[in-house]
Amino acid sequence: MAKPNGRNSGEIAPVGAVEESKRVKRWAPRRKTGCVTCRRRKVKCDEAKPICANCVATRRYCGGPYYQDSAQATDMIKDLAVVIPRLRETAPRSVRPTNHRGWEITPEGWDVVEAFEYLGLYTIPHSVAMDVMATRPATPVSLAAYPGCVNSESFLARVIADRIVWVSCCQRTALSPSTLHGTRDLWLKFHDLIQNHLRQLNYDLAHVEGDFLKYLMKKRIFERICDLMEAEHILCLGGWRAHFDGYFALLNMFGIPKCIPTENPVFVDMLRSMTVNAVIGNSVCRIDKQICSIYEFDDAELVNLFGQTCFSPFPCPKALFAEIAAINRLRLAASMCKIGAILPDANAVFERINSFDPATWKDTAEFEIPHTPEVVLVARIFQLAVSLYGVLSLGLECADASAPNWPDKTTATAEIIMLMQKTLKSPKCRAVMTWPSAVAGVAVADGPDATRNLILDILVRIDSDVLAYGIAAHTIERLQTFWLTKKTGWEDCWGDFYLLW
């Protein structure tokens, strides 16, 4: 015989018993458990607030736990439980709660709202929390920025790709729809968006009306290509390089490097991201694999684009970024002539690098910089990394010069390793060490195992972040392969062009 329940047998529970007892989560079909949606569908519900996990996974509206007769229900939930039935009788037919098939179909534009909500709740706060240059907390993304500023399909594809990476990183699974059931619906949605977007993009490019450049800016062609390239890259898909090259081909076709339209801030931000990616990507790839279109820009144009505001993924001082672009050009020139022909220009580059003072960077920058010790540390590490990049990539270790301005490789390597050890205590500093670690990794190729293990430790910690996109892991793979060859040359380490964020 079943044990009588106090609630069913009419017994009155002592005062305080309700507060002390905790509800046990049960199957949704039972009388008062689970949200309304899961109870109607007769599936298991975890009763998460404010939306249960099952409704999130199946993209359904979560009806909420309305426990009208429960002693644990709050006054607000009781009020809602009374209002909902009343709405069913008095509200206009278009807004009444319904049970008919298809009621959970999302309205047009709902995906965009969810994408902005995801950015505001997860991606942007996480990025700001890991930003060593952040001067204020994260601000929510305003939906007012949506109309006319982003293309819905390319924007959604980019956000969904970010979501897939986030889930895969948290669950430690590969970026593949066959390895994680929880992202299969996201992959299907992503591929549908990409196919529709490519079809529409090709149509827009083939049916130009009026002035070509004004048409491209009106249709947001550049922004859509950038979204598409980023989505493909972070999911390790193969088409990103072709879209990267196509972006710069369109830029150079219309002379945008010479006359950059500034009326669209979204275009300017994406243009800066693409150009900085091209400059830094060219530094860690073989000369014959570089993005040559970036050399259509003048170095002054690149520096102006980079230095307008702080570029959080690569917080390199503006003066040092200019020297990275200059060293890239010297690498290209050195591949076609003897080293002696570029020594005067190399000396001038290193003289400018040495004149930079990390301690006074915050006083000379064109944007606000937080007054923290981490900022000075990051600036000094980038200064040493740029110097080492110049020495290693130009082969200046054994160059014969009367009064060289470049530093001694051994001394600079020892100092940057010492400073990078300090970044282990600061997640914000460590998060931006991918490029300096790549440079230091080549410098320690003939060094002790302890220094190489430090570089690997930093890159592994960077790769553990949910928004690392596997870039640090790719850098680890290249460095380990390079170390096994026992070579020390810069060109021996790198292969195809790849992005560092």
C-alpha cells in the first residue's frame, strides 16, 4: 500500500516546511512539472529559468512554469497564471495563446533579434572581459544599428558560426556536424544561409545599376564578403581565402585605398579588420603565399586605418604596426636582391623601433588607453617582437653592417621570454600573445626546451578560450613541425597564409 502523502491526505504541513523543502525535477508530462510547452509536447523539461534548455534546443517559445496551485509559486507567477487564461478569451485573435499545430513558428526577423541578444549577452561581454585595452564595461548591442548596416543572412551566418565554435569549445569536440548532435541544427541553418547569401551576392554583382561603386556601397557588398569570409575561416572551411582575395580585388578595382568612404562606420571597421589581418598574416607566411593586394595600399594609409581606434584583437602600438608593414615590404625586396641593398632602409626601420617608448605610449596615442601596468607590458613585448621579426625575417643575424641599429638576437629573445612569463599571471595579456608567441617561437628554435615549453604553454592557454577559433592551435602545429626540422630560418617555419584572429 502506498504511503499516504500529506498534501493528499489533508494533513497540514508545519510552518516553514514549504520553504525548507526543495522541488524535485520530474518528467514534464506529470501534472505540475516542466514548462507549459514541454508539458504540451510530453517531453522532458529541466525547468531552467527563464527558458528551459529543451525549448532553446528546439527553437520553440517556452511557455514558462505556471504553477497556479503550488505553494512554491511566487505572487508574480500566480498573477501570470490568471492572466493567461483571461487573454485566451478577451485578447484579439492574432495574439491569443494557441495550441494548434504550427503556433511555434518564429516570426520574420526573429533570428536577427536572437543574434543581437546572443552578441549582447555572451560574445561582447566575454571579448571586453578579455580585452587588455578596455576602458569601460561592455555595452549592449542596439537593434537600432541593424537596419541598413548589416545584411541579415551574412550577419546571421557569422553569429551562428561563432555560436558553433563556442559550443564545440565548451564541449571539447571537433568543428563538424557529425561529431556533436547539439550543433547539427546550427550547421544546417548555417549552410542554408551561406548558400542563399552566395546566390544573392552573385546576383547583385551581376546586375549592377548605375555607378558601380555607389551600387556596391548601397548593397553592402564589402561588409557581406567580410562576414562570409570570417564565418568560413572560424569554422575551418575552405572558401575563406578566395573571398579574402576577392575583397581586396574589389577594393583595388575602385581605388578605395586612395579615397576611403567614411560615411559608413561598419564598412570602415571591417576594412580595418581585413587590412590588419592581411598585414599580420603576410608576416607569418612564405613570401610566395602572401596577399599581394595589400601592397596596393601605401603604408601611411594602412597606419591611418589601424590607428584611428584601438584594435582590440591586436593591441600593437600604431608606431610599431607601421614598422611591421615596412618590414613586410623589405622582405619582399630582399627576396629579389642582395641583403646589402636593403641595409640602409633596415637601419632606418630599427632606429624608429628603438625610439618608441612603451611607458609614454598612453600619452601619445590618439585614443584612450587604460593606465594599467599590463598596457606597458604588452607594448614592450610588441616592441621586442617587431624587432625580432625584422632580424629573423630579413636574415640580419649575420649581416655585415658598420653601425647596425638592430638588436642582438640572443639578448632580445631572452628579454621577450622573461616578459612573456609575466603574462601567465594575466589572462588579458596572455590573450593577445599569439603573434608575439609566433615570433618568439622561431627565435627559440635553437634554444633550450624550457623556452619552447613556455611558448607552447602560452599558446595552449590562448587556445583554451571559447573564442580562440583554433588559431593558436594552428600556430602550435607549425612551430612544433618547424622545431623538429632543426632549422632556424624564418621562411623555413611558415607556409600558407593564415589569419591570427
